[in-house]
Amino acid sequence: MADRTSSSITIEADRAEIMAVIADLESYPSWASGIREVTVEETGPDGRASRARLTFDGGPFSDTVGLAYQWDGDEQVRWELVDKGSVVTGLHGSYRLAPVDGGTEVTYELAVDVRVPMIGMVRRKAEKRIIDSALKGLKRRVEG
């Protein structure tokens, strides 16, 4: 898996409130641009998704993939690709939440591999767009 791209944002809310929005995967299409549909296929003992199918429109690419999730309370969630799509061949990501003055710092890390040859710099730029858009959408959703 390639190097990960990451970015952070501060949200005026506590970790539990933010993680509740993150854990509600099926609501992503209403606030996460590019996400068309999310279907939770399995949940863990905490009631949060352990496996889900995600359909997205990522500019020139659209795809459906299967993801496995690992939750660490309200501090972190990690996901990885378990079912490749027609374009996406690898994917690892995470949200990490840390308390700061005035709220919570949310850090999103993402690494995506695609079937189509892509220069590393172009891939990282695309990851950065996805991350920044997701963080801004999450902030609007939580604070709105």
C-alpha cells in the first residue's frame, strides 16, 4: 500500500458526538460528497459496522467496494478494502479524534490504489481532495 495522505480539522463538539456521525455510515450520502450509497452488511458487538459496501463517484471514477471496519471506542476508526471494485484495488483509511481546546481535532488518513496507472503526485492530490471534502462535510454535519 502506498504512502498515506492525511489532513486534520477542529470540530466544536466532543469525540462521542463526532464519532456517532462517523459511525452512521448509511447517512454518508447526505453529507460526504462523492458517496452515493453505503450499505452496512455486518455489525460488531458495539452495534457499529464491521463490514459495509460503499458506492462512490470520484470525479472520473465511480466504483463499489467492500470495506472492513475496526473501531477503537470514540478515539479512532480504521477501514480497509476487503472486496475490490472495478477501479479501486487497495484502500486503507482512518479517522482519529483527539480532544483539543474548543473541541476535537479530527485527523483523516487515506491511501488508495487504483487499477489505472497514476503518478503518485496525482494520486496524493486526489486523496487530499477526498479528505478535505470529507472533513469539511463532517464539520458541517456535526456543527450544523
